[in-house]
Amino acid sequence: MTALTGRSFAKSLSACSFVFCILFFPTRASAQKAPLVDVGVIVPKDVMTGETASGSIVTNPNDYISIPGMRVVKGQIPGMQGPSSANLLSNYSLRVGTEGAALPADRPFRFIVAKELSIRVFRTGGREDEGWSTQIPLFTAGSTLFPLPKNFSMPPLNLAGALQRIHGPFSGDSDKTSIRVNGVPVRLLAESPRGVYCLLPADLPPGPADWTVNDQAHNAHLRSWVLGLQMSADKLKLMKGESTAFHVYVRGVETIPREAWFGSGEVPEFVDPAVIRKFLPDFNPPSPSQPGVLVLTLENMSTGTVNMSGGDRLVFTFGYGQGKYEHHGTITAKRAGSFNVDGTLIPFLHDQPEIPGDTSMTVDNGHNPPVNTPSPTPTPVSTTEKKKKEEDCPQRGKGCVALVIDFSHNVTWEFDMESLSKKLTAAGCDTDYVAPDLWEIPLPHTYGYEGVASYTTAPDPKDQEAARAHNTPEWKKIRDAIAAHREKVARGVELAIEIVNGHGAEARKTETLACGNWEWQEYTGDYLYRAEFHSGNYRAANKNVCGWFTSDFSCYGGLTPKVVDELNNLTTATCSQASAIACPNHAGWEADSSTSTATNTETCSNGSIGWQKSYIGDPLDAETDRRKELPAGSASNYSGLIDALRSKAGESSTSRYADRGYAKDKPPAHARGGYGEESSK
């Protein structure tokens, strides 16, 4: 388990460690030589002689000194005029040992574990003997033997921008490791054959997080929940004796499933036990049978400058089902000067168990045995002794949310989904419509017959770079919309809808492309992968919705109903598993359904997209008309729309899947077609 640490109230104010400070301006400033900057080499401790491992050079070594699983050796290098400490290392190189090639100092480096590790850091292009060098002891006789893990695992909670440990059978070579969370790459810091230390993206929103791990021949899917520790103050400038209110909010707690709130009783591995004892000398972690807690600590690190209401060290515990996860206090200035307040969030929650039968975790070219992934188990519908009538969906009346990703909107000759998006809004759905404006990135192209009479064009690198610079924020819009949609769904809604329109690719023999992908008409630098997209949406919707509906308007779109079928019955998506019926795995209470305008092995026409839009548009129009007839203030109820979408999915579309939800479904009750599986109805 991991400690979630928020250092400072607002990191955007570089002048202070805290969100505000008492400002002091010197009368004059003089130019001076750039000072020496602290750096450090960080490597994993759980290594043995002869193994491959990876480490990094960092400019904030003090942040890693107290982490039990890391070895940190500090040094100093000259700063530079202009570059900040964040990109200082891009001007330096490093050498591992005495014979290796010079490597960029701002990227992880690989080494073979021996008794000692020799590292030299020097200015790129400069003399190596003018840099900083160190010898790091790695292995001595009688050292601990570290067993190799068979499965991948990780703690259930994370914090954006914080350090994260992932356990698993890694290669140790960071060059062969790629880790993404919600589709965004994470920065690798250190790796051993037993795990990876990485940094989460600082802008990762609170809520469910889907992890993909690719390491040489191993692939894994993991799930966690991201929390945000938000700290702010009403005033940013204080005079001596002046006070201001400050606020601390723990964001994303509402997305954590009930099953994760039962404590493991262990101190998180990233937390020094002395930290907990300093704040809570009599604290006893919950037992496995007790509800878990979140512990929030606040410490005034500048006691000579300010007072904090309630004392210089505050601690709060939050439990399951608590209405608010926040604290409000007052800061009072004692004198002029800078100051900071540290906030740390420590979770004592139950690690999510692996799901029996989940085969998506580890695949070694199709030969390794499956490894299971964490996923929430169904939350039972509450009952009382007085409740004799049939139970209803727990999310009834909580509205409809929809996500429409439209790659074709800016292609004049292709049908777009703007009109369908407007119908969703008219039907009362909270709709996110994303229509990226993408540019083609020119690639080399060969004309004629290779080796006979042919020539290859060479794109202008400036044109390629301009297109990439334009497309990067457009792809970010898509990723941000997906993350925001999943956060809404995970909080609980009556109906969740996802629609993608664009060019679709067929399934291929890799895990990432096993169910194909979506893209614009030409290469734009990135893709949206069907399996990854729907898997993340399934995990957000699972037992958090009454109905879940998806639709794919693209070639080979039958892969989407296939993915949805696998997720709702097998909890994983590989597009290679025979259909099964396992009703408890259904995401929705009363229905899950999926449609496509093409089979999983064929392309589709623009015309089929045009007419099959009506399979969704007609039920939406009917829902809009129904809502117009309701008295003002009537509670929302999308049961009729859920059933209409399920019926259309099971009857009309080229490819289709539909079930009747986890509450009532009984085999055989699944409609299938268009992806090589026969209907069980």
C-alpha cells in the first residue's frame, strides 16, 4: 500500500512551499553564478547479483530517501542559467561503469547487478572528469534472497503526481517496459525483476484508473482508484497578525468501491512508521474484518512563521460512507517570511482480490498461464425486512451520461454523430461530444514496384513536427473526455452510453490490437484501442448503472459487441474467447447492450452508418417526446430507453449483443450476432 502525499497547497506558486506566504522583497538583486544543484541516483534495493535492473538520476533526491525499497545516493552538479531544475538533466549525460556508452541523464538507465554500481554524471559534450561520480553498493555476501513474483499487483489507491510501486515479474530493463494509466504514459524511475517504481501523471483526475503494463513478453491489466489531495487558502498574501482560512479536500473517495474499504491492517510500504506514530501514537490499523480508514495528517513546517488552528500537527480519520472528506482551518502570520504546510493521506484499505478466471493479465506469446486482475465485485442491493416488493435498481433516478467520440466530424464526405449527440442531450443525457480536428502526419511513401522501378518520398520533418504539435492537444481532448465520463459513471448513474464513429481497424495478434482500434482517415500519431476503451468503461459502469449501452460506427465494428460480450460474462477483453453466460458479471442492473454497423471481419459503408443511426436516434426521439409530457419536476426514469436500446441491439444492427442485467438475467437470455457467435435466445 502507498502513502499519498500532497506537499504544498498549490504547486503553481514557485515562490513558496505553501499556497500563500508573507512576501519580502529585497531592495536590489545582483547577478550571481548558478549554484550547485542536488541530484541523486535512485536504484531498487530488491536486486541480486547478475540480474538486470534500472535506475534514474533525479533532482529531488530527498523525496526518495525514506522510501524503504529504494537506494538513494546524493551528489551535486552545477546549475545552469535558464533551465529550471525540472529540465536541468536534459543538458547532462551519464555513464554506467567505465566502458558503457554515454546516455541521456534525464532517462532511466539499465545496469547488470554486481557488488557495486559506478555512475558518472557530466555535462553533455563536456569533460567527464569535471562531473560527479559515485560508487553505489548493491550486493554483499549474506544479503536477502528476493523471490520472483508470479503475478502483477498494486495497492488500490494512488495520488496524481505521486510515486507508485507495481509488483510483478518485470524484466528489470526499463527500455522494454511501458506502463499507461487511463491511456497516459507514466514516468519510470526504477525497475527490478520484482517491480517498478513510477510517477503518476500530475494531471490524472480523481476516480477509477485502468493500468496497462507491457514488459518484454509480459502484459497485464490492473485497476486502482486515484485520489486528489486539494489544498487552498482564501488569501495569498498576509501581513503580520493577519489570518486566512485554508481548506483541504480529499477528491475521488466516492469512486472507491465498497469492497476496498476493509483494511489490510498493514502500514503502507511508502510510509515511515515513525510518521504515523508522530501523529497517532495509539493508532491501531483496522483488522481485516473491520472497515478501512483514510488517515489525513497536516503538519505546520514553519512554526516560527505561522500558527495553524488546532495545533501544528493535525490528524483526521475518514471512514466508509462519510458525507464529507475535508477539513477547514485557519492560518495566522506571526512574522514575515516564507512557510509551508505538509499534507499526507495514508490509506488503510483492503487490496482488491484477483478475479478467478480472468485471463487478461499475463501473456507470454500465448504460452504463460493466465494471471488474474483486480475488479470490484457486485455490490448487493440493500434490503429491509419491510421490503416485500421487488427491488429496483440502486441507481434509478440518477440520470443519463453519454460520451460521443466522432473522428468523422471534420471529414466532409463521412456521416458524423453531431445530430445524434444533440438527440442525447434532448433526451436529458449529460453528453460529452468530442470531435477532434486532426491533421495527417506525412509518412514516407513508395511508388511503383520495389526493386524494379520505384521511388520513395521523404516527408519534410517540419511538416511532420507541425502536425504532431497540432494533434497532441486534440488527442488530449479525447483522453480527458474519456476520463471525465468514467468518473461520472463510477459515481452511479441510471444509464451510461458510449458511441464511437470513425475508421476502424481489424483485430491483430497483439494484446493491444487484439480487438482492433479506431483512428482518423490518415495517420495522426495515436489511436484509440477498442479493448482498452471498453474495458475501462466496463470497470466504471460495473454495478454502478442500471443500463450500459455502446455503439461502434466503423469498419470491423463487430469487435465492439464482441468486447462487450466478453466483459459482461468473462470480465476481460481479448476478442479470442468463446462466448459464455455468467450473469453476475453483467455491468448493468437491468441491461447491457452493444451495436455496430459492421461485422468483426468486414468493412462497412457510409450508407449503413446513415441508416443505422436511426436505431439509436428513434429511441432517443421517443424518450424526448415522453419527457415533454411529464409534469414539471418529475423524477427521471430511463428504464424505457434502456429497454428500447437493448431491443434494437438484439434485433436490428449488423452486429449486436444484449443481456438483461445482473439482477434478473437467467441463461439463456443473451442476444448475439455479427461476430461469429450465435444468439442464445
